[in-house]
Amino acid sequence: MTTESSPERDWKAPRGVPVSILTGFLGAGKTTLLNRLISDPWLSDAALIINEFGDIGIDHLLVESSGDGVIELSDGCLCCTVRGELVDTLADLMDRMQSGRIRPFSRVVIETTGLADPVPVMQSVIGHPALGQSYRLEGLVTVVDAVNGLSTLAGHEEARRQVAVADTLVLSKTGLVPSCDELRARLEDLNPLARIVEAGDPGVTAQGLFDTGAYDPGTRGLDVARWLSSKAAGHTDEHDHHHHHSHDVNRHNADIRSDSLVFEKPISPDALMMFLDLLGSAHGPNLLRMKGIIKLSDDPSRPLVVHAVQSLMSEPVRLPAWPEGARPETRLVVITRDMPEGFVGELFSAFADEPGIGRPDRAALANNPLVIPGMPSPR
């Protein structure tokens, strides 16, 4: 089965100021880390948004001042009562910079409360129509307490989600425990694709944590290994044209799954958009995060970069060529909740016209007359 591709879509380079999110459960050591990083010259022209949970702000007293760049949001966490205020703050920051009322800033760092679910925070950055033109999500850093990390992960869903969607995991207080091996194993179960570093390592810098290697319109390059993680980007198979690696963490009483999917066969642009639309509309609440580099059939030499948080997708980016050293094949990193093993890979395969026994084809998924637009297909 084949489908004619439509003319190339207007996929352009990403715009806007990069936004990084720093999160971690209560007492993990976010403020201690931030105090260390705020003096890093790489953050000298950054805007810092600090959120405090409660009626009276406290955290701002523990963070060294950086002038107009420090903004504190009180009376709630970013993912709850002040999500609107976060949107307003980001919009006001951009307006003040463009009108010359504050000095220009090159990036934004948002520190959430320890109780914050980072997914809605990420959504508020990429899902707002106006903010999406001014800002782009760069990545998420989660701080994990080496002393209490295992018990925190066992007892709090928010902590597991903070770990599951992170690009980088920072272990704090490692000097207070004899070994972090068990905690590291648990973190790799929840998010095998994230980098894990120790906060006390003198080599840990602001750029090393917050620069995820995402596409840079200035250099017109993408560090695939860092953006998808070295583990995902380095996973190859010379014999299989389609494979995936799944980490099931249900044995730890969690419901989060991480999949790394690799496809050699290109997919048509129209089929890709149908796949993304169906995945977002029918399964968006269970899709915590997805990012990938896609091989398209209209021009396999120019890959597409996609990034989604639940049902919201950042504007796709068409690269002029495959990054140096990257194998020309589709690579998707998908983190889901309460979804069957292999589901996303099978769905993508159907739209990519990969053969599969007992699996519905793309036409059946896309053209089913019983499907209500915006609603999942009947089972």
C-alpha cells in the first residue's frame, strides 16, 4: 500500500528563546544547585523564574539576586493555580525585552516547586499560541535526593513523573550515602534515556545541564546523541529494519513506560501527521513525552525533528541534512503512562506501511467510518 506525498510542508527552523525547566521533589536540593549555577557566565544573560508554593515566598531569599532576571511566582505551583501567571510572566518578559525596558536575555530557566508535575509546565510553554512564537522548550532537568530518593519515588507519583520526562537527572547529596547503585538502577528503569550526573561533580556546568543539544538555528545543527540521549541514538541493529527497546516499570508499582523506536523505512509526511494527530487526540493524556528525528519519503536526505508533550506538539523542524554521524533512520523516544507494551511502535508501523500480522493498516485507522473526529477508534 502506498500513498502519494503532498508538496513539502512549510517546516521551518525553530524560533524563540530556549526555555529550560529545573524540577525535583521537595528537599531534593534544587535551590542549592541553582545557587551554584547562577554564577555561571553561561547564565549571565538568562531570565530566571522561581516558583514558591505557599502564601509567603521563601525560596527567593535563598537564591542569589540577579536583578531583573529573577521573578518569583507565589501562591501556588506552576502546574496548578499560577499556570496563567506563568504564561503572563513569560509574555511580559518578552514584551519588556522587545520594548527595551529590561536588558536582552538569551534563555529562560524556570524552577518549579517540589510538588509540581512538570508535564503541564512544559505544555504551558509549547502549547500557548503566542508563547510558541517567542519561546521554545529546550529541556528539563530533575534533581533527585540520593538519601531519600528511593522512598520518594516509591511513595509519590509526582516524583516519578519528574524523573520520567527529564532529559538530565542530577543526583544530590551523594556524599551522605555509601552507594547510589540501587537508586541509579531505579532511575534507569523509569527513564533509561536520561543522562545521570552528580551535583557535586565540579564538571557539572549550567550549559552542560540546560543545553540538551536541540536544533540550533544559528549553527543549523542538531546533536542527536544528546537530544535523544546517547543510549537511544547509539542503539543500532544492522539486521532489523524496525525494532524497539522498552522499559516496563510496573514491577515497581509504577505505570510509566519508556520506548526507544527505530525505523529504517521512510514515512510519508501525510502519514506522519495522521499518526501524530491520532496519537495526540486519542492517547494524549497517556503520552507524557515524545521526541524524535524522522526519515520522510518526500526527501529522505532531510529529516524532520518532532517534539510533543501529551497532546501538544512543538512546530516540527525540517533539517537541511542528517546531522554528522547520525544514521539516516527514524528514531523515536516515547514515554507513556498506562499504555500497552509496543502500542506506539505498532501504530507507527501501520502508518509507515510496515507489514505486521493481525494489525490494522493505516487506511483502517485513518478512514474508519465509525471514528468520530477527535475521538479514539472503537476497540
